[in-house]
Amino acid sequence: MPSFIASEQSKSGSHAQPMRMSRQAVIEIGVNALNEVGSESICRVCIKYGGSCCNGCHHLVNGIGCTARNTSCTAWLCGNLKYLLYATGYLEEWNAFWRQVPGQSFREDHTPDIFAAEKPLHLPAIRQLGEALAADLQELATKHPAVGFIHTLRDKMDKNIDQLNHCKNDPKRRKRMEKNIKALTSPFHRFQSELQEYHLRLGESE
Ligand code: SF4
Ligand code: SF4
């Protein structure tokens, strides 16, 4: 892992001069950023109830996990993680970072070993928010006997957030999408309360 490249990102501000970025470094940056937002606890609940996005992938090896980490799978967000970044206001930060990474495909990539990138990725350490969302999902999965309830919810959040991003110039439709997302995520009580505290802390530090 060329660590100089990862540290290069931390030295440069947003939209700095183009920097040389390696495929391995962006994967590491993405995985670390997801860890910092608490993705692991969310995935644990999802996988426990059979919703892993790696299901059926031939790169998944029992007892080992993924044997072919790539830029595509690192960049990809399911509805749960997308909602976490949407609600905290970091979805565009994530998307803009990955838009500059070439060669993404499905469960594999053709990303060059080294390429030029301008934008670093800055996600905050909000692990407690990810953990709160995981706890809400766990409770929902236990409460709702319907198999795959939390996975259907995940997919609905995914669809609505995508649609919201696709109607930037249509305020009426945007409002509808925002309302849908609010209704879908209304059972996330722990998460909403953590989010409120997070915003309060942000306000105090500004
Ligand atoms: S679908 Fe989302 S929550 Fe589930 S394992 Fe994949 S990334 Fe994690
Ligand atoms: S390649 Fe992607 S889908 Fe396949 S096991 Fe790895 S992370 Fe999962």
C-alpha cells in the first residue's frame, strides 16, 4: 500500500491541484471512511438477516470474505449506507470523490493502478450514528416477522434517494421524495436522536 498517496490526500485541501492517486489507496480511503461512519455495525445486522450485497459473488470465500476488493464495490452504497450519508449531508461528498475514479464496473474494476484525481474524501467520524442506525435496524428486524423486512426498507430508501438526486430541478418532485424518505425512516428513533445531537454539536463548534 503506497502510504504516501493516502497522506497526500490529507495534506491537500478540497479541489487542490490534481494529485496522483493509486487504485489501492482509493480503496483504502473508502474502506476507512466507511469504518469511520459505522458501516460495520450496519452490515452486521444486514448480513445476520441474509441481506448481504456479496451474496452469490464468486469472489466471496467462506471464512475469508472478499478475495477481490475493488473500487466498484467500495464506492457502491446500499440504501442503508446511502441513507446514513444522505441524512448527515455527506452523500454528495462521497459521490463526488468516486466520480473521479475511472474503471468501475460490477463486482470488479478496470481502474488503473495510478490515475489523476483532484478531490480528497472527507467524511467525519460519526460511528455512533452508524451504530444507532444498526440498532434501529436490529429492532425492526426483530419486530417485523416478514422475512426480509429490513432489506425491502433498504431498497426503498435506495430508490427514493436516487430519485431525489435525479430531480434536482423539480422542487415538487423533490418534496415528494423527501417526504417518502422521511416516512420510510421514521422508525429510526435512535438514529434520529443521535442525528439531532450531532447537529447540536456541529452548531456549537461553529
Ligand atoms: S447491503 Fe449494505 S448493509 Fe447490507 S452488507 Fe451490503 S453494504 Fe452492508
Ligand atoms: S467483489 Fe464485491 S460483491 Fe464480491 S465479495 Fe467482494 S465486495 Fe462482495
